[in-house]
Amino acid sequence: MFYKINEVKALPDYCLLVSFVTGEKKKYNVKPLFNKWEQFKALMMITGLFEQVKVDTGGYGVSWNDNIDLSCNELYFNGIAV
């Protein structure tokens, strides 16, 4: 089952506010990924890149560019309900 995304907003301190089609909202902290996946470091090194996050076509994830993305299920299961 996929938890499709309706909207995503970049928050301060490298967090995302993710709205799902179910009406649920979750806050997801991207910072731990900087040490886990090399490509995520670009989000803190390139000014303004983090704020360019967008929902992928179909709502199955979010992305910043061709190399940096997160799946809808990652955001749903590891995000904190708000």
C-alpha cells in the first residue's frame, strides 16, 4: 500500500511537512540522511536547494532533483504525526 502525497513544504532546520491524500500530516527530519546517503549532503551545501522540494508525479514521493528523492512510504512511516 502506498501513502500518496498531496503536498510538501520545506520547514526550517531541514524538516519537511508532508500532507497525504488521507488528510494526515507528518513532519519528517531530513538531517539524519546527510550522514547516511552522500547525495543528501547537497541539500545543505547548495543554497536554496532544500526549499525546492516538490511532490513527484502521482504523489509517490518527493524530490529535489534527479539524484535526491524520498518515497511516500518512507515519509509516512518515519515521519511524526502533526
